[in-house]
Amino acid sequence: MHVIILGSGSPLVVPDRAGPSTLVRIGKTDLLFDCGRAVLMRGAAVGMTARALTALFVTHMHSDHTTDYNDVITTRWISSPEPNPLNAYGPLGFKRFTQATLTMLDTDVHYRIAHHADLQHAPQVNAHEVSEGLVYERAGIRILAAATDHSPVHPTMGFRIEAEGKVVVIAGDTVPCDGLTQLCQGADVYVQTVIRRQPIEQSPMQRFRDVLDYHSDIEQAAQTAQACGVRTLILNHPVPPPQPGTEPEWIAQAKAHFSGEVLLAVDLMKVQA
């Protein structure tokens, strides 16, 4: 089982970090977690295609995690010779979000069907709303979900992928909470959105300082990893984006609280669970 960080970015636009998205590849099975900006471009670099994607999982409907949901749907549709419904999973409200996305695409769908004689079906999405417990089981792969805490964004989910005797956790945006602890127990790889508290506290913009109360900071992510017996912690979606040369500082802050391996995510980082 491999974890590939397709996008390590955040709402803050920088040239070298695509929007939040993580690929978990198990043999020929590609499972995509979140679909931020440029997800298919990054996916192309590792051989992931929308057409062959096994399933998509969305942690929450914040724009930076879902910007390219429409691109995944459209590209899968136009690149598949036959109807090829996308299996997509998300928290309560995800079906309505999916329908709104499909409605947005109505004009494009009309244009393409009018132009292509061999394209006479609309894009199809099997949208599943999930909460606690087992949400996916197939071919030796189990995925469990638990509620996380990204208030006032509600509900938000984290996912635990179990396969080949290994465990990967995709936490999304959250502060420490019972659901996160439940997911992370004994994980081989734990992917966690993190903020670096000090520079944000010093920002003159209240809107930027507001992110402090609903994301794990580096220390909190490391403490969760240590308490849960995690092997490898991946600091993802770093806010603010690390300045060149400061990357060791992020890792050192985590290592002060966690004895395992710490990695600071960059786009296309690949880690074996």
C-alpha cells in the first residue's frame, strides 16, 4: 500500500503546491481522498486517471478540498467509452453537494452530447453519505470513517484504510478529538493537516488568525501520533506554506513530541505503508 500526496497545499495559492488530495494505491486499486485544485494534473504524473479511479472520498466540503470535484466527474465521463459511474463518499450533505455540482455542469453536458454522437449519456455519480464505522469493503480493503472536529464546519470525516496488513489514516482538517484518536490507533501512516502557530498568531489579519481554532498545530498532530502509536506522521496542507529553508523547523517541532518518522509533505511525495 502506497500513499501519494498529490496536492500538499491549502487555500493559500502557491506555485508548487496543488490543492489537498491524497492517493492511496493498493495494487491496481486507486482510492482518492479529497480533490483540490489540479488534482488530475498531479495524478497524471503518477499514472492516476479519472476514468480508472476506484473511488473518491471527501473529508469535508470546504472549497480547497473539493475545487476539482467537477473536473474528476467531467474527465471521467468524457474519457469513458461507456457509462462509468463515479463512486464517491462524503459526510452528510454530500449528496446535495454532488447534485449541485452536476447542475453546474448542465451547460457543458448539453454542449458535449450535442457534438458527439457516441456520447449520449450524462455523467453519473453514485454519491454515498457516510458517518461512523465501516464505509467500504472490497478485495481485502477496508475503509472506516469517524467524525472529526473542524467546527463550525460540520460534519467532517477522517478515514482509516486497512489493507495488506497495514493501516493508513487520512485525517483531513481537524483538531484533536475522540474520532481522530480512534482512527489513528496503531497506524503505519497518518496524514494530518497542520498549521504553524507562531507566524499565524503574529498575522495582522483576523481572518487568517481564525484558522488557529479549527486545525491541529504541529505539536498537536505529533502528540496524537505519539499517543496512538503511529509509525510515520506526514505533515500535510501546511499553513502558512513553508518558506524555503524552513522545512527542518517544521519537522523538529513535531519530533519534539513524537518519536517516529516525520515527513513534511510536498506534491508527489510517495510513502510505502
